[in-house]
Amino acid sequence: MTAGTICLEGGATRGVFTSGALDFLMEKELYLSHVIGVSAGSCNGVDYVSRQPGRTRDCMIHKEKEYDYYSGIRKLIRKKSLLDMDLIFDKYPNDLFPFDYDTYFASEMECEIVVTNCVTGKAEYMTERKDRERLMRLCRASSSMPLVAPMVNIGGTPYLDGGLADSIPIDRALELGNEKIVLILTRNPGYKKKMTTRAAANLYRKAYQRYPKLARAAIRRNFEYNRTMLKINELEKEGRIFVLRPTIPPVSRLERKYDALMQFYEHGYESMEERYDKLCAYLEK
């Protein structure tokens, strides 16, 4: 195991790029001592710690109808969730695509799952070392997108998608003190998040009127994201971090087409394969 932090951006189904990249690293048995995952990145992160290449890919890319986690608009209205979160965070890990809890909990790697506290509107970096149900609740909270998924209660506090408060936790990675930081993004070079429209801002305020700090975090997300990207670009230029990004157009946030998802997964795998020697040189210097 190599001392360092691997930081994983979210992006819903864009996370298959990260899956491909991590699968290559797992095949090479390259593991870093710390992992920080946001949203879909948290799902990738726990599978990396449990050393299960292919698991995240299999959970996200499939043709079988019984594995389809997209609930649709009708269930969004009835269940307040566009995705079947029970399927993803209960049936998948405990039945259909078994998660190796034993390996995860026995690992010396430290895995932080980024969630957004709905009361404070701030990011929290949570860990779990023994409770199976709580671990999956953390992943569920980290992946619960605003407006299309319900809040997740953990210890009496409501949480949502970690990306609302900290889409790319590079500051957290720096705080951990590891000299080596590997960052896997799911957006192309130069991407900037657009300003939140007035209509979207009003929707956030109305939907989360009981949680004004959460609404504010959602509205300001583009500003914080773009500010963070400027910092990442500077750190990369200085050679302080290693960054892997997709160079082909990314899939949509809720892509459902098998071929499109598989192509983006393979792009992640091949991108890491192409830059593996440079990654090793960065980690060794």
C-alpha cells in the first residue's frame, strides 16, 4: 500500500469513468492509504477499499431489467426519488452484487465518505469501520441528489449528496497531510459549472425552505466548484497532485444506454492504463 490520498469526484453515471480507472489500479494492486469519495465517487471508493474490481461497473452498467435502478417520473412523484435507492444500497450489496464487508472493515486504508449536512449546509467527511447498515446509509446519503432523492437520516441528522457542499474535496485531501494526492475527475479539461438560474434557485429555496443553509449551498455550488477547479489547475501545474480526467465527451448524469456507459467505463480504464507509468513516477518522486 502506498501512502497517499485518492480523491474521487461524483457525477452519478459519469462515475463509470472512475470505475474503469480504479479497476485498472486494482488489477495492478496499486492501493493508496486514504480514499475520499463524493456521491458516485463514494460508491467507487468503498469498492476500491473492499478490493472488488468490476463491482461498481456491474452495479451501474447492465441490460437486465430487474437490475434497473431508474424509477422514473411516476415514482419520483410518489416516492420522491428518481432512483430506486433501496435497490442500489440494500439489494445490490446484500444480494445481487455482494459487497465484501469483511475485506472493507479489515482494510488498513482510511475511507472518507463526503455528505452534506442539511442543517448546516456544510460538508462532513464520515467513516464507518464495523456497521454494515450505517456504511451503506453513508453511501446512500452521499449519492442522494437534491430534488430527486429524499434526505437520509444518520444519527438524527438529515443528509444529502456530498457534492452540494464539496464536489471535489481537494482541500480535505490537503488537510490529511499526505504528500501524494491522486484526483480522478469525471468532467473534461476546462469544464466550468454554469451559474444557477433564478428559476433553479427559487426551486431550491422552496424545496428546502426548512433548510436555508442547504438551499444556499445548492445555489452557490457552481461558484464553489469553479473556484476549486482553479485551485486544482494550479496544483497540477506545480506538480503537487496527479489528475486524471476524461478526454472524450462524458455521458449524461443519468445515462441509461448500455453501450454509452460501457464506452465511458472503458475510457476510464484505458486512460489510467495510458498514464500509469506517469502516475507511478509521481508517487515515487
